Amino acid sequence: MEKAITVKELHVSYHGNEAVRDVSFSIEQGSMVGIIGPNGAGKSTLIKALLGLLPKDKGSVRFFGKDPEDMRKKIAYVPQRSNIDWTFPITVMDTVLIGTYPSLGLFKFPRKKEKALALECLRKVGLEDYRDRQIGELSGGQQQRVFLARALVQQPELLLLDEPFVGIDVASEETIVNILKELQQDGKTIVVVHHDLSKAKDYFDQLLLLNKELVKYGDVEAVLNQEVMSKAYANQLRFLQEAEVAL
Ligand code: ADP
Ligand code: MG
């Protein structure tokens, strides 16, 4: 079976400052992988470069053995919440409908079919009754669930989520995790940039530890190993302690 993601020798920089250096890895279809690493490690940069939202200095990316451009419709992305303008005047329903645009084609507007699907996805995340609310009125957890619904509408084969659990309530986190696990059981591939190491063992099959370079990629226990972690988190003691507890 083709790998869901194959990355080879990826380099990404901002104005000459390297943020991701020589990263290579592949992700099996149907797995749920956590990307961890200190602040500024290049996690968001990596995800954006995979999606073609940032230019690569060097390297190649394939999704399901194909050119990313050919797979765009089947790949959904939930950006880091802090990078979204939540004051933008748009309803919950319209936010979710944006997820149907890639498959609609030019100059077509969502119709009955898309709206029904959007509503079904809102139901799945428990926000059917919020469809006419402004997105800015919702709590952090509700906003994150709306963005998951927007991704679900795309009926993706691969989902990339950037720190989806930051600043949200426990119930929302549980709802999101359950949906992700369901998708995984359906054979979908899930990649999550993640902060809270205590949940890593429950959530993920594999972890990818990034610190500009790829420090370690493998089973959760192997990556949370103290020696490996201390390499990446040398000056972030809190994470080392968390890793110890998580094991
Ligand atoms: P992470 O998501 O792991 O916290 P980022 O990918 O956001 O890390 O950032 C990696 C590095 O790139 C950091 O040093 C950050 O300051 C830098 N960086 C991120 N975005 C930009 C940008 N738009 N312009 C310049 N530098 C950036
Ligand atoms: Mg980030």
C-alpha cells in the first residue's frame, strides 16, 4: 500500500532562517501520528510546507504516492486556533460550507447536497443547534469543533490538525478525539501537532519528535524515552518531566 505521506529531505526557511532542516519520514495509511517538539521547533511550518502553504527550499512531498496538487481535495487541514481571525463575521454553517468548496468547482455554490452534508458534520461535533451563530460568539472548544466539521465535510483521506486541543474544554477534546479515532477505524490517516505529552500514549500510534530536524520518529514509548527527549527539550525541563509521567 502507498504511504499516506512521504517526505524526503525537506528544508523550509523564512527569509534565510532555517525553520525545518533535512526532514525525511513516511506515514502509513490508517495511522494516527502525533508531531511533538518544543515551541518554535518548526511543527506548524512542517505542516504548512507539506500542504504547499509555504514554499520549500528543497525536498519532496507525496500524498498517497501522488503529487500533493492532485490530492488536495482529499486532504483536510485544521490550522492552529490562535492564527485564525475569530472576529471575521461568518456563521457557523457558512464556515463549515467552506469545506465543500474544493470539490464544488469554479462558480458553483453549495446546494442542498452540500448543506445536508454540512449539517450532518455539525451534528457529529454536537453543534447542529449553533448553525446560525456567528463563529466569534462560540467558546474555544466549540470553535475547534466547527473547524473539525469543516474538515469532515471534505470527506478527507488525510487530516492534519495543528494543536487542536489548546485552549479548549475537556468535553470538546473528548468529542474531537472520539471522532478522530472513528475516522482512523475507517482507514483514514490522522496527523496531529500536539503539546500535552500525558495523553500521547492514549491518542497516538507513533510520535514524530521535531526540533528543526527530525530527532526521533517511532512508537510512543521509544520517542518519550528520556534520552531522546532531553536532546530536543534540553532547556525545557517541564517537558522532560511530563514525558517521564506520560511513560
Ligand atoms: P512551532 O509550530 O513548532 O511552535 P513554528 O513552525 O511556528 O514552530 O516556527 C518555527 C520557527 O520559524 C520559529 O523560530 C519561528 O519564530 C519561525 N517562524 C514561524 N513563522 C514565521 C514567519 N511567518 N516569519 C518568520 N519566521 C517565522
Ligand atoms: Mg505551531
